Amino acid sequence: MCEHRLRARPALGIDQPDVVAVGPVRIAESMGTALGSLASRRGRDDEVRRIAADAGIPLPAPGQMVRQGDWAGFWLAPSQWMIEGPQDTYEDIAAVLKTIFGESASVTEQTDAWVRLEVTGPLRPMFERLCNLDLVRFVPGSATRTIIEHLGCYVLRQADDRITLLGPRSSAASLHHALISAARSAF
Amino acid sequence: MNARVSGTFAGQGELFGFVKGDTRPHDPRYSGDGVRAGQGRDATSTPERLPGGLIDRSRSLEFAFDGRSYRGHPGDTLASALLANGVRLMGRSFKYHRPRGVLTAGSEEPNALVELRSGARQEPNSRATVVELFHGLEACSQNRWPSLAFDVMGINDLLSPFLTAGFYYKTFMWPAAFWETLYEPVIRRAAGLGSLSRAEDPDCYDKGFLHADLLVIGSGPAGLMAARTAGRAGARVILMDEDFVLGGRLNAETLSVGGQMGSAWAQSVVAELSALPNVRLMTRTTVFGVFDHGIYGAVERVADHLPAPEAGKPRQILWRVYARQAILAAGAVERPIAFRNNDRPGIMLAGAVRTYANRWGVAAGRRVALFVNNDDGLRTARDLDAAGVDVAAVIDARAEGDRLPGIRHIKGAVVTDAAGRLGLRGVTFRDGRGREDRIACDCLAVSSGWNPAVALTSHQSARPVWDESIAAFVPSPNGPKGLKVAGAAAGVMSTHGALATGAARANDVLEELGLPTQKPELPEAEDAPVRLSPLWHVSGAGRAWVDLQNDVTVKDVRLAHQENFRSVEHLKRYTTLGMATDQGKTSNMLGLAVMAELTGKSIPETGTTMFRPPYTPVAMGALAGRSRGEDFKPRRLTPSHRWAAEQGAIFVEAGLWMRAQWFPRPGETTWRQSVDREVLGTRKGVGICDVTTLGKIDIQGTDAGVFLDRVYANTFSTLPVGKVRYGIMLREDGIVIDDGTTARLGEHEYIMTTTTANAVPVFRHLEFCRQCLWPDLDIQLISTTEAWAQFSVAGPNARRLLQRIVDQDISDAAFPYMACANVTVCGGLRGRLFRISFSGELAYEVAVPARYGDALVREMMAQGQDLGVMPYGTEALGVLRVEKGHIAGNELNGQTTALNLGLGKMVSKKKDAIGMVLSQREELARADGLRLVGIRPVDPKAVLEAGSHLIAAGRDPVAANDDGWLTSVVHSPHLGHQIALAYLRNGASRLGERLRAVNLLAKTEVEVEIVSPHFVDPEGERLRV
């Protein structure tokens, strides 16, 4: 990490990322993951997949999320993925990806476009009050975009009892409020 | 009179039930001998209790109706508890203010509407028949004054000859102005349902989503059997019922199923289903509508049976159910027969009378007569007789068939009149030989047969079909896809039939789902045929009610026919038949049957009106969910929001964004003082404004330049790397959508900036272009609006400030006007720098990853102290841009072309771009069309009004003389007077001209001079220092 004099702020909370427990559910902001979007240049899908395979970067199928070593990826659109890496290692993730993929793909930094919320606990009663996701079918390893609190969010099912939610950073407080309200309603 | 009436309601020691509720002198004609009073009653409980029922007699609940206290039991509804206390008068009718009692025992109730609870939780039009009793419940009757028993507006009943269908259309025609000011308010006060508290609803409501293989609607024998069959096969089943006890009609009958009481069988199935992890049972949940693609709307009343919801818990949840298949097992609704005065309190549906006796242990009357045309109604006589209630007589419209043993069963007779204004005292009937006689009774149980609950099957324009064998409409075979119907809802009226069709439809579903079908284990149950001889109304003098809720009588239907409102849809609108909270569940059939008689057409030829959701009323709160008040929409906060709030900033909504509007300082008493200071401070020193809200779209790909040339009117492919250019984007029709700057950060990498308001529409437009118009181009798009915190740093000291922030050389030589670059700030943090200006000053925009935005603004404020740094808000931003003649949303109003804006030369003719061709249309390209100009008042003290129209001296301020209008007006602290931007006809050649700015709404007129829109630094020298 570079040694500049500006201090990062979480999207929620004042100094430390916000953690809140409502009944059996825990909602915690995480600042530890860097995000970059990766989109194949036209006609260069195969090349991108080959480079990704060599670099150990997963490029999952639609609706999927795959973790592979330090890297994880989930599908965004045809020939477009979100790539995740640990913030400590890949703080400037876009530069790292650009170096790997070169002119075969377009890369855009997305880390701070999103607030990242880790929700753990019994998920169904809470999420059925939030979004149109069928958690019975949305098994661990699933990833999708859905609307929560009028906001386009990415939902990643990490485990039976754990979901990562990526919501628009500027609306972090509203999204957080909606999650807490749903949890209080459910539990 | 009224005081005594309510006194008699308690029924203490009252022997003759048929006189209670009415204090008129005892009419000897109705004082029939042999009234059995109090036999078999539960002496320790309320006066009308019978033994048995699904209530918990070990506990007592106190509740109040119209301020008087009563007791009921857990398991009661408000209606059953009131009847148990001898209260029959529950409401006043809509139009004639006729005294009304309860008609039904379910959600179809048209009459017993009450205001529930008090204060902000007061809810009008609650059906007493579905209100679950709780301790402390408060209910009031409605649409009456001063009291339920004595209602002044009861005069309407005497005026009824004038208040026929369509009376307002005919009566209140003239003068037109009186409608809103006089007629409508008076009518609204006189006619109507409950009143609103006008207080904020203190409860919250949730919205949610459910997914199932099979949704079963209704938990009677058919629904339970369907759920059990599919549940055992492993399907994901959701069973919803509007009631708080599952079992449907089984809880209302004394019929046995599988050798036990029907209700006990239901509970055993419920126990089995509760244990299945793949089955979800939802009580108090009404499926109110069928929508496209297997989506069902349902409302779960989570806390309506409690005095108040628990903290944080919703009162209701609006569920959107995604079901691959659904089975409607909603049963049937009994229908009344119209005869003179058939709306008297105490006249009820036979099935309801039986339900009150069997489920709630309540005798709806002490001496009950029946009026039936079918066998099912006879069950009521048998059940009441067995429960020890005095059955005065069964008046059976059918001449043939067996008589009930031990009960006076009068065949071939009809009821012709009913007496007892505040409560039934007796009925008159006419036998087959035309002889009239009277029977004293305080309750008349009426049955004209049952209508299958076809509403949900008809929600997608399907029309139910007529089944002669049960004289009722049954579901259309072309109903909503994936919705099957079982039991009485399908017209299969016996218990056995319900069980069998429930199992069969579930097996059909299992087959479609690819799951193993189940061998149905059908318990033994009655399988009586429907024996019914249609009878809709008894003709004769007087008013016979068709629709109790809307006070529509047979005469009104006749009048509609006479006035040629004969189609059922016209009938409905003309008479209001079938409208309001009950949607005609007990009345529509009767209304169209009467119309069919009048037109000489058959009932199926007459047809039904269109069925639409909701099946029963849905609270507006449930539709709103959490989206109300502050939470109506999510808010977007800028990265500097916390810091700005610490500075005491005043915020303004800009779409969903909250932006700092100005930053008051101590001693400033008006917003203008703050804004003037921010403007002058920026022009003198340096100002900082959070511009993160502007849309930022990352555009990459080898065809990015080509793409931009096509979406922008001007050229971008020639823009050198490291440079920014201002662009305007047109719609196909040549009108400007948006403007902004686009920076070229690399050979194949651009960052487009949009206005705050158009960030999403522009992104959507670009995606459309990329995916649909030119899929062959190599383009990748993604929004980065939220990823970067971006600040405008403007003013003569802007560079000096940024030199302390940015790590690289940003001298004019190294980083000239309209340059852009990836830089590092504050010792190595990656950032972006753009030398662009909206204010007309030397200005930059600097961006860092959003999490550092807060730290960056604090750092810049700290570093700029000696440079006169100050933050400015959107008001100052607006003043700065108007002083410079820059356009914004007020000018980009969806009607303006580049030419109007004075930017016509930006539309390149050397290339094709969206909107280029149509922007050349003759009318749009007129040389004397609207042009953007500056406006200054001739008198510097004059106040301009935005929206004022420009009119030449001596001309009338009318549209024909309209030369243009003022789009943006600000006070320019720089010039010391107001200035404006305006669109003016032939504006470019009218500089120096004097016109009048006329505002007919504000009634102002100001003499103005037309000037250049560039009030500050027209040569642009400040930008380039």
C-alpha cells in the first residue's frame, strides 16, 4: 500500500466499519476487498479466458461466483465480470488487472463504487423482506444483481448463512437502514 | 329513544329477543307465542352463547363498541362477539342511512363496517366479520350522527324517491361551479363510509417476496387436501388463508370427515403440514390478485389481531408470490334473495347463521326463520334446531321435496316483507296459494345458493361461465395460466367433491412439476347433490335491496334498464352496484339476474362485470411498504457529506442526492448573504464544491472514439490523449439530451461526465446504442459515478491550492486549460485531475477513490487557509454558472436544440451522429429562432422572476406576442444586481434591445435589457491563466 497522508473512511460508521447485530443476524461493512470490472474487448473472449486461466482469475458463468486463491470473480454481463482481490494486496486492482490482461480487456476500478456488507445468520426470513431472490435456489456460489430498497445491488451467496451484498456506496446508509429494518421485522 | 335502545342492547334478562333493538311499542302482530328463550344457553357467558364452537371460553376479552363495553372470547370475531352480546345493529347504510346488521360471517360482508381502534390507528370500513377480537379492541359504527340508533341522516330514507340511481348526474348539473363548492361536499358528508383520522399511520408495513412450486389459496377441505397431496410429494407448497384458523368451511359445519368432526380433521391435516419443511402455512393472509407470469399478490395481517404491532414489527406484509402453479380453493359465497325490506338487521345469510352457531357458539337470533330455495340452507335449520335455537319456520320457495322433520317447513312460499327498523321483529310470507301470513322472528336466515369464488380466476380478463346445475358462474377454462381450481370455487359443492378435486388438482400440478403423483387417501365425507331452484327476488311493492353496501335496490336496476344502461358494466356505473369495499360479492349475481329478467336475456348472455384485483381491500400502507416519509426513496450522500454537515451546511435534494446548498457562517442571517460570500470568495480566492454527483461513465474499447463521435454532436475521436472536451448529446429528433465534458485518459479510454440529473438516462442511452444500434463496435461501458469522490476547485488561487495537494507539476505549461491526467495526491494516492471550469474561473476537478473523499476535502480546506479557501454549495454553483453563461437543467428542458443554446456550430456536419440530421429541420434551424441571451434589469434594484415572458414594449402580454422567457435568474454579487439567462426569438441579433419581462402569475413586469449571456470574463481569460 502506498504511503499517502489521506485516511480512508468507511461508507458507514465514522472511523471503523460499522457492525450491527439484530437478533441472530450480523451486518458488517467490509473494506477489505478491492473490485475491478473486466470486460473482454470485442472478439477477444477466448484470449481473456486463457489469460485469466493462466493468472488463476476465475471468470464464472452467468449467475455464478467463484473464489480461487486470492481472487474471486462473479458474472456481470456477457463477457463482463467483477474481479475481487484482497484490498491489502491489490489496492490498485485495476492497474494489476490491466497489467495481466493488457489490450485484451477493458478494466475499470470499482472498489469504492460499492459498499460491501457481509450479512451472516439465518438469511431467508430477512431477505424475503428485501428482494426477489429465492434463497432455496440461490445456493452458495450464486451471484446476481437485484433490487433492494430501490437500489441495484449485487448479492453473492458465500455460504448457507452468509451473503455479501454490494450496494451503491452513496446510498450505504439507506441500504443499511433497510437491512436493519428487515432484520428487526423478521427476528 | 336512542339512549334506551343502546341500553336494551345488553339484553340483560330480556326474554323476547325479537323486540330488542327497537323501542317502538310492542307490535302484537309479531308477538308469536312459543318463543323459546335462553334454552341451552351458556348461562355464565354472554346472553346469546350456545355451547361448543372454536372459541376459548376459559379466557374473556373485553372490548368496546360505540363506547360501550362487552366481553368475548379468544377465537371470536368482532361480529361474533357482538352477536353473542345481543348486538345486531352494527351500521348505517351508505346512502339512505338505513339501520343495518351483519349479513355474513366472512370477508364478503357488505354491511357491518366499523371504524376500528382510535387515534392515529383508527381504520374505517373494517369488516366486523373478519376483525379478530383482542382484549381492548375499540370499534365504532360509522356513517351516522349523532348515534347508530338515531341517525339524523336517516331522513334520506324518506327522501328515497329523489335519491334513485343516477340522481346526482341529473340533479346537480347546474350551475357547474356549484359541483365542487357545494354539491360534492354535501353529498360526501351525507353519503359514505367511515372517516379517516388524518393522522400519520404509526405502524410500519413490509413488502416481501415468496417462491413456491405450488401456492394453495384457501384452507378448506379442497385446499388442505391439495396442500397435503403436494406436500407429501415434496413440492414446495405455500398455503394461504385469509382466516386466522385453517380449515375453511369445515370449521363452520357440523359435518364429519373421516369419521371425526370436520374441524378436527382439518386440525390433524394442519398438524401434518406444519411438520413438513417444504410446506409453509400462512394464516391471516389474503391472496388479493393474480398478476402476470404466476405472480400472486397477498397481504399478511401480521399484527391486526393485536392491540399494536411489536416494536419494529410490521402491521402487515404485502407479499409478491412467485408460484409455478397455484390451486384456488377459495370456496363459495352465499347469496341473498331480494324482497321488501330485506336489509333489516337480523336478516342474514343462512350459511353465516350456521357459522356463528357452529364455530363461535353464537345464536344469531333467539327465534330464527329461514327463507331458502335450496337444500344447503336447510342445514342451518337442522344445526340450529340441534343447538337448541328456536327455529320458527323454514320458508322454502320450492314446492316439491321432503319436509324437515320436527320443524315448521312451509313449501312453495316466499318472504314478502320484513318488519323491525332497528332489528328484525318478524317477516311476512306468501304461500303457494297466495295467502300472506306473518311469523315473529328476530333473525331470518336466507339462502339462494352459493356462488363459487371465481374472482381470482377472472383477474386476467377471463369471463366465468354459467353452470345451470348450480345456477352459478364457475371459473372460465381460460383463466390465468398455471391456476387450477378445486372444491366449491370450481362449483363442486360437496365436502367429498372438495377433497377429491383438491387431491386431483394437486396431482395435476405434481405431474407438471415432474414430481411423483400421490394416490389420494380420501377420507369419508358427505357428498350431497346441489338441489336448488333459482330465485333472485320476490316481486312486490316497496324497496328490495340488491346491493346492501351501495344501497342499490331492484327498482334502481329497473331504472337503469329503463334509461338504457343495460349492459352490466353500464348497470354497475349507473347504480354503483358492486362497487366499494365488498366489490359486490353478495350482490353482483342478484343485480345481473334482475337485469336479465328485465331484458329477457339469459343470465350467461347478460354476463358479469370485469373482475379486477384486489379481491378484498388492501391498505394503502401495505402498498407503500417502507417507502414513506424520509424513507420514501433511498438517499445518496456525497463523500463530503459528513464533513459538510459538520460545517452546518444546508442540504438540498438533487434527485436522490443530498447536496450542500450553502454553508452558513456565523452572523449570516439570510441564505443570500452566504451565497454571495461563497460566490465572491470563489472569484477572489478559491472555492471547493463536491461534484461527485455528476455522472461518470467509463468508456473503453478500440472503437471508443467512433462511438463518441456517434453519440455526441461534436467530434471526440480527434481529442488528444490527456485532453478534455465539452460535448453535447442529441436525441434522434435533434433536441439536446445532455451536456458535459469527456476526457481522454488513454488511446482507448475515455471518461464521460454527465449532468447529475441525467447520469442514469445517459448511461441507459449509451447501453442502448452499444447493445442495439452498433453491436459491431468494440465498446465497454461501466458507470464509475460512485467510485470516485470529485471536487471542483475554482478561483484564482485554485492552482496554488492544488499544488499543495497534487504530487505532479500542474503549472499552466505542464497542465494547460482542458488538460486531464491520472495523478497522485497527498503523497501517492491515485487520483484524477481535469482542468475544466463551470464557474469561468481558473478551475480544476480533482478525483480520488470515494473512501478518501472526506479526507481530501479536509486536507484541501486545511491547506487553503491562507488562500481564502471556502466551500460553496449548489446555490453559489448556480450563480457562478449563470454569471458565466453556462447552461444547466433549466435550459436543457427537453425542447431545446444546440442552435437555441448558441452552440449550433458544435453540431458537426462532417460526420453522422444521433440527432444530427433531424436537428437540421427547417423549423429547428430557423435563423430567427430562440437563442440563449443574457438579461439584466434596466433598474438594478428590480427583481426578476424566472419564467417571466419577454414582450416587446407596447404589446399585449399574450401568447401571440411572446418573444421568449427567462430560464434562470440569480442575484449576481459580482455585478450587484439580478441577472438572468433567457431564450429570445432572434436573440443573437437583439443585444442591447429593451423588452418587458412579464409574469402574469406573479403579476410582475420589469423592463430588461438584452445582453450577452457571458456576464463575467466574456473573453475567457481567467480560465487560461
